[in-house]
Amino acid sequence: MTVTLGIDNHATECVSWQAGDGIYAIQCPGFLPGPGRLPGWGYVISYLVLGTERALLIDTGFGISDLLAFVRGLTALPLVVANTHIHPDHSGGNGQFDEVWVGEHEAKSDEGVLFYRIPGQRDACDAVKDGGDYRFRFWRDGDTVDLGGRVLRVVEIPGHTPGSIAFFDENTHLLLSGDAILKRVFYGSGVPLSVYRAALVKTKALPIRDILSAHWPEPLGADFIDKMLRLIDAFDPETAERAEWSVPGMASRDMRMCFFGKDFDDPEFVALSFFMDQRDRIMK
């Protein structure tokens, strides 16, 4: 698999590959580059997990493509749709569905929400624009999703956002982590690092074989959580590298990045980006 960093390929259609037994990875078109000299692999990956009675669609991408039609080319099973968190690259296609499940601490209302679109991003496809209203439903940490012959456990990992969730597949022992566990976690929620660390320790206790994340096309080993924990334990905001925050239409902010490893291709690479104006909150 060829990995391209920092470039929008102007794709308009999804592509998919087999990511595990009964699990499809779906690369959605669109690009949200990370800040600084290491922009990361911005294409968002949704996951489709098949049971015998239902299928779980994890994240809906930017909404640039007709994700529902693409999914229907993979399965005719009734769908349970979830957002690992409600950033626009994970919820942009929500309008194609009647209800979307999120973690209980991710949204304060059960009303459908129209999330902001980043200036310069390509517009949503007609299927999303013409979609109806949707409503959120809420899972708690430890809830299970029974797809028929396959059960996934909801794992709350606050940090990237206040209510980020992951899914542990009890069949394959794969953890589908969204943006909660990544090669570089964008830590913009202000959640104390101690809370994030405790959630990672809790997650590490699961019998994880591999981690499937939302912004990297290859599995991360279960030991990647240990790398994240070591980075948190060595965290020093004063010595972190500056990482430019230059999102069009948004105010400039002092962003920093702490990391181990050379770059994204380094197997030891792990990073945490954060805003200095949240330093006191995250150091609690």
C-alpha cells in the first residue's frame, strides 16, 4: 500500500480494503492536513464491521462522497451508524442516516447537528445535502453492540475530544480507535492528560491484537498504547516543538507537538499536538 502524506488527491469516490475478518476499511475522499512540518495522513478511514444480522458503520467521513451507496455495494445488512467523535471529517456524512450513535460525553443534545465545514474544503455530495435530519443516540463506556454472531464493546477514551469512543471487537480482538489512538493525536479538547492516560491504561487491559485507527492505513500493534503512555509520561510543554496552526478561517494559536521517532514512516513514531493556551488544563 502506498501512503501519501500531505497531499489532497482530489478523489470523489471511496475505496475499500479488507482490514480484518468481516471488517472493511473505507477510505473516504477529502483531506484535513495536520499542523506543522509533519502533516500526517489526513484521509479519514471509516470502518464497516459485519455481523450475521446487522453491520456497524464507524464514522461517516467528510460527506464528499455517497458513503451509503458505497456501503450498500459491500453489504445489504441493516446498519448501525456511529461516530467515534463529532469532528467534521468523521461526521460529515451523517445526514444520509436517520440516527447516529456517539459516546454519552460527546454531545449535549440528541438533536441532529450540522458541523462546520472548513473553508476551501470541497462541498458535500448531493446525497448528503439532500439527506434528512438525523438524531444522536448515546452509548456509555462498556456498552456492547450485538451484530449477530459478533459483539463489539464501546470503550470511552477522552482526550482527542471529551467523549471519544473506540470499539473492541471481541471476535478478532481488534480495537477500532478512531482518533483516540493514532500515530499523532491532536489533543485539542483540554481534557487533563491524567484522564487520557487512565483511559489508555484501562484500554490496554483488553486482549488487543492490533489497533485500526482512522488516519493511518496500516494496523498499529497493541504495544502502541505503551508508546503513547511513555510519551505522556515524558510530556513537557516547554520543550515541545512548535507546530504551526494555520486552518483557513480560524484564529492563529500557539500549537506545540511532542513526539518520539523521526517521522510518520518510523515504526517508533508517536506524537501529541496541543495548544499552549490549554497547558494548565491538560497538566492537571
